Amino acid sequence: MMNQEHIDFFISIVGKENVYSDKAHKIAYCYDATKERFEPDAVVFPRDEQDVSKVLKYCNEHKIVIVPRGAGSGFTGGALPSNGGIILSLERHMNKLLEIDMENMVGVVQPGLVNMQFQKAVEEVGLFYPPDPASEEYSTLGGNVSENAGGMRAAKYGITKDYVVALRAVLPNGDIIVAGKKTIKDVAGYNTAGILIASEGTLAVITQMTLKLIPKPKFKKTYMGIFPDVNKAMNAVFKSLAAGANPVAMEFLDALVIKALKEKFPQVELPQDAGGILVGDVDGSSLADVNAQLETLKESFSKNGSIGFIIAKDEEESKKLWFARRNASPATAIYGTKKLNEDISVPRSKLPEALDGIYAIGKKYGFNVPCFGHAGDGNIHVNVMVKDKNNPKEMEDGHKAIKEIFQFVVDLEGTLSGEHGIGLSKAPFMNIAFTQAEINLFKNIKKAFDPNNILNPHKMGL
């Protein structure tokens, strides 16, 4: 339990202006995007890696829980202090872009740097950092790495793990480690960086990241494919990619989302007969390359039942086409007062079957389940809409439906999360996706890094 002696020690390390145990700070750092609330005992803002090391060493010796935190924008409770202790916030001081290495095409950053700030900085010198979670304007790169964040560009460029070259991190006992090198190849030792990516702050506190950059594409265009139903659209996804299409993004909206958008945002120009929509970008080093990609998509969409194909003429039209996808989530509010949203992922060829099954489970319990998301990489945002959140029976049925959806998705060789992580909210379902032997292995890895279980305990069911 936290006492004044502990607070005084933290003050001696980082200064009084970086330690808070007042009610206002406890409230400010007690929640994330899940809206669940757990108050910490204190909030500490380390100034550098040495501060992090000293704080962790002390907490390890005194069995004080530590929860690392960036922007607190996660959807699964990964940065919530569900067991009290201290929030170790990296956003205030450890938020710098340390280097853009043009020769080796990497950026060296601290964990508190916001994703969008990094993207803008590297694009100014002609480079490109593709991972673009929806929270890119405020989520931190440390949080992105800890959750292995995805984004709309993942269809072509992959996700955060594909761009992590090396990490610096502090173990719970205060030891500082380096995982990876600034080299293209590195097969010496275990892949420690790979273990820390997506570990949700349960194994170590990441203090520095070296991230791969690529040349910035010179040309980009936006497209929209219109289909009479979402099943045809989903078939067009994997068949178009197999035909040689390589879009930056291939996002989808189903009929329920399209209906909600028309009602919520009357200014949105969506085809009246659209039952499913695919929207995205293509990019390349030349206009000829971009146009060839668009032609491949148009032909493949047509073969798979599309009833229209739109190409944005300029940036203004591009924004109009993207408006529907970017506002899909708020539009679904017309279907209920509580949204149980999950981010399951399936092999792309299973997308039609996955949506059919998800809709069937929703119908079984009497819920509308509008779906949208990243069709290009098989990542579906499933929204079980509870009409009355104050009705215990409806909420119970909603959670039953989610559990059935998880089991169904795993049976399709899919997974519980494509980008949001497990945290607290999905921890009860880990036994659906993993065998007991696999869960025991996770627990043993956790124990090897954190034998006293002080670092973000009980997240991911560990």
C-alpha cells in the first residue's frame, strides 16, 4: 500500500513537480477509452530512462504496482490501474524525436511522442512511417508498440511490429536492456524486441524505440467500390488481392453502417442501392503505377458483383469518400445506448463466412450488429448494439453474444483482437483463443521478466 514515505522517495528521484497523489490527478489518470475507472495511488512523470530505472527498482523492492501509460487512448483497459499503485506517465517528458537517420532510414524516438507528430516530421524530409491507428493524432508511439497498433494502411504496409528495429527498455528490477540493433539483419540471441511488442506494459517499460522508415510514395488516389450486399464486397477483397491488387487500404462498411450514416449524416453522399462499400487508397512512385492498380481493382470488383466504382478526382473528393468510413463508429449510435465493440480478425478468405456468422449470432439475441473495418487485412470491428444499457438482461445477452462471436471467430482460425489488444476487457476470453499450455507459457514469460508481478498485473489474464 502506498504511503507518504513512498511518495517522498519518488519526489527525491523526479522532483516534487513530477509526483502527484491529489484527487484531481487520480481522477485524470483513472480511465481510458473503455470508460472503466480505477484510481491510482499516485501519478509519477519520469524525466528520463534513469528516472524510470530508479522508480522501478524501488517499486520492485517494496512490491508497489506500476502501470505504464502513454495517452490512455486504449480500448481494452491496458493502461488502467486496476490494482492501484502508481501510474508511470511517459507523456510529459519522454516525448522527443531524438533522430532521423536518413542514411539508414530509421527514426529514434521516445515512447511519449505522438504518432502523428512523428509521421509529419519524417514526411518533411521525404520519408514515411506507415502505421496509422485511428488514434494517430493523440496516441503515443510507446503505446502503439505496447499494443502492436494497426491502422488503415496495414493492408499494404503492415502493422507496428513490422517497423520496430530496436528498443531500449527497463525491467521491473531496474535493469536497462537493449533489444535489437540498428541493422537490417540481427539473428544474435533471442528476439527480445518481438516479445516486448504487444506485451501491453506487462514485461518492461519501453524507454526508446528505433523505427524503420521507407521512402514517401509520390502519388496517391482514393477509390470506392459499391456492392449490392456486403457478402459480395467481402468476396471481392481476397479475390482482388489474389489478382495482384496492392491497395494501401481497403476498408469496408456494411448495410447497417451505411443506413446509420445516411440517417446520422444526411450530407454524406452514398449510393442509394449500396449494401456494402469498399473504400481505400492506392499509392505508388508514378501515376501510371497508381492508375494500373486502380484498373486492377475496378476489373476485379466488377467480376465479383460491384455495381459502381468511383475514383476521387482530387483531394476534396478524396475526403468526401473517406468521410463515411471515418464516421462509421459514431453513426452506429442510432442502434442503441451501449456499444459492445470488438476488433476480431480472421483470414481474409473467411471474411464472408465471418460476417454471416456474426450477423446470425446478433439475430439470435435480438441485436443489430453493424460491422465495418479493415477488410484488406481481415480485421472486423464488430459492434453489438444494446438498445437499453440500463436493462440487465440486455447487457447480459450482449456479453453472451460477444463470447459466442469470439468462439466462432477462433473456430475460423481467427483471433480475439487485430489491434486493440487484450488488456482487462478481453482477459476473460483468453482461454477461447489459447490452450492451457500456451497460457502457462505466457505466465512463465511474465514471471521471468517480472517475478514480483508489479508491472501492470493481471492484464491479458496474466
